[in-house]
Amino acid sequence: MRAIGRRRADGGQALVEFSLVIVIFLVLMMAIVDLGRGIYMFNGVAESAREIARVTSVHPGTGFGNSAQTAAVLSTQKGLVPSLGNPSFACVDIDDSAVALVNGKCPAGKGYRVKVTIAAPYSPVTPILGLTGTWNMRSTSSMELP
């Protein structure tokens, strides 16, 4: 009889220990998933900047950065990256100095580049990471004009 009584007492202790440990385990698992979401956002914003810069350099359109191809890529990237903002375009030379637009386009010539900057806000959902506030994922990419 004493062995059965002791087993029941140990079962209650195991339940209390499990309830204490499971909370810490679940918070750590949520933090890992949340960190993965943050890395996905960071990589997505960087890839968006690269893709938009590439398409804009190949298809400049009638004005700087307003071609149909650029709009299509931006629409696709906004579908992949949540809360992706609108890009800003600049024409720069090889030293990253701003160049004046000619008739709404980047001037033709060797060494000129399209520079695209884009950002997306990221808010962690894990209580511990959520204390840091909203992170602004920003990326800049430039592509040489053909």
C-alpha cells in the first residue's frame, strides 16, 4: 500500500515541474519562430531591393522607376514580404554620388547606376522580443545601367 501512495504523490510533483518547465519551453520556441520571421523579413526586403533595382535598370520606362515591369515586380514582392513599402529611386554614379535626371531618366553612359531603397516594418510577437518595439527592415541596392 505504501508504494501506491508514494507513486501518486510523485505524480503530482511531476505535474507541477512539467507545468513550470513547459512555460519556459514554449516561450523559447516562440522566440525561435519569431527570430525566423525576422530573418525572413530581412532577407525578403534585401531581395526586393535587388529585384526592383535589376528590373528598373533594364526597363527604365518613360519616367524613372515607373515602368510596367517595375510595377509588376513590386507587386510580386509586396505579396511575398508583408508590409513592404514603396521604393525610392535615385540615379547615382560609381562613387554613389547623386546624378541629375535627364528628361526624367538616368543619363546614358558607363558608370551610372539605379539605386533603390525600400523598407518594411517588423513587429515581433514574442513577449520578450516584443519589448524591443517595431524594427524597420531597410535595404538599398544599386544596379548598373546597360
